Amino acid sequence: QLHLVQSGAEVREPGASMKVSCTTSGYTFNIYGISWVRQAPGQGLEWMGWISGFNGNTNFAQKLHGRVTMTTDTFTSTAYMELRNLTSDDTAVYYCARVGLTNGFYFFDVWGQGTLVTVSS
Amino acid sequence: SYELTQPLSVSVALGQTARLTCGGNDIENKNVHWYQQKPGQAPVLVMYRDSTRPSGIPERFSGSNSGNTATLTISRAQVGDEADFYCQVWDNSNAVLGGGTKLTVL
């Protein structure tokens, strides 16, 4: 069975950093990518970026450039998303989602359970 | 940047047909994907490449894409279909998500 299991909730102070993990199972990690999507309280979904499980290539949403890093550990089939210099606007549930690497398969077909990150002093 | 426009809310009577729209410039030239999100849960893919249903999604769900509008159609709507629905495309290597439509079954 396909599973994406994310790390637990975090509370961070403004200006700090957060790092969420997404451990995958049930498929070959390096023939898919992982996208990260977040959802602020009561708001819609916001795409943050993606990373290839094949070669580590990344692409980030313009508004997050310079603050976000996405990495993978192919030995543990785990993806990581780090966001720095947090503000209250970064308070959200963060989701990882599997995405295909082949044209026509660029959709998010399996999702993690979500990780709530609260930024508060 | 590319934008997707979805109505904030759609209501449908129990057992009737709901049509959820997603507007975008020449969207017919893009693959449109749809996600359903119920309160407190992660989104679920319900349609990909305009009109293909993933395994496990009822045949009551169908999709189309023409001109500047993609449509997710839910036939014989059930109370269990109530959720937020998001459309999504890719544009210049960036995923673009619509603002979401809240579906209410009356």
C-alpha cells in the first residue's frame, strides 16, 4: 500500500526555521517526485514547490524563493521541506504529495496526512 | 502568472447533478486535475488529465475541459460528496491551484 507519513506538529517562534519530513513507502521513490502544498487556517491550498526523487531537481513557488529548501534521502525514501525566517503567515498545515515525473502524470495522487506548524511568540 | 478561477460555493439538491467549474485562459490546452478535501482531511485526487477517474472514485464523477473552462460533474449527488474541491494545472513548471469551491448538498 502507498503511504506518505509526515512528521508531527511543530510550534516555532517568528524568525525561526521549521523542517517537515515525509516518509514514503509502497512504491519506488526515485521514479516519482514530491510536491509540498500548504493550507493556512480557513484558506485554500497553496503549492510550495517540488523535488524530483530521481535527481533532486527542485522548483519553488516564486514567493518562497530564498526561504525554502527541499531535499530527499533516497536510502530512507524520505523527503524534507525546510522553511526559514518564519512569520505568522506561515502558520498552516503542510502536506507532501506524490507527483509523477512523466508528462501526463504531473498530478498529486497520494498525499501525506498533513503537519500543522504554528508560528507564534 | 497563470490563474484559475473557481466559484466560492455551489449548492446541489440531493440526487441531482453538480457542476463545478474551473476557469483559466485557454485551459483546454492544459491537463486539469481535481482534488476533493473534506474537513480535517488531506485532499484526495478525484480526476486527472481532465476526465480520468483514479481507482476507487465513483463513476458519478466525470470531467471535461473545453475553451476557457474545465468542469467537474458529480451526478446523483450524495451528502458524502460535500467537500471543498480544487482544480490544478501546471504552468511554466509551477503548479497552479484554484481557490477552491465548497460543495453543499441540500
